[in-house]
Amino acid sequence: MSGLCQSFCNNFERQCLMKNKWIMDVLLDLRAYALQNDLPNLAEHLEEASLLAATEMASNEGSEVNGQQTSRIYQGPGAGGNA
């Protein structure tokens, strides 16, 4: 799954705006740190977080009309939608 995450994130980075790229860099750096410091569970969760972040940011790109959100993949508690 690690290769899948890296591939997905690399493809996403090519498509995303610079305003969102920094969060992907941070998550990938944290994951690398976790792997280098024998924290495999943390690394796995950070990989999942990277995929979730990329998916959400991609779904939000161009999804506003007159300042209103038109679609979302994930709406957590308190987001006003069905979670």
C-alpha cells in the first residue's frame, strides 16, 4: 500500500494548487519519520491520512458555486451533512 500512497500523492501533487501542497508534504514527511523511527502503526495511519487529505482536496477543487459547497466526499461530525 505504501507504493500506492506514494503514487497517488505524486499524481495529486502534480494536479493540486500550491495552497494545498504543503499539507501533503507535511504528512509524507511525518510518515517517513515514523518509518525511520520504528513507529509502523503511526506510519500506517499517516498514509491513510495522506490519502484522505488528497481525496478531500481533490473533491473540493472547483466544487464551489457562488461560495456554496456543491459536493464533498467526507463530511465529519458537525459538518452539517450525513457522516
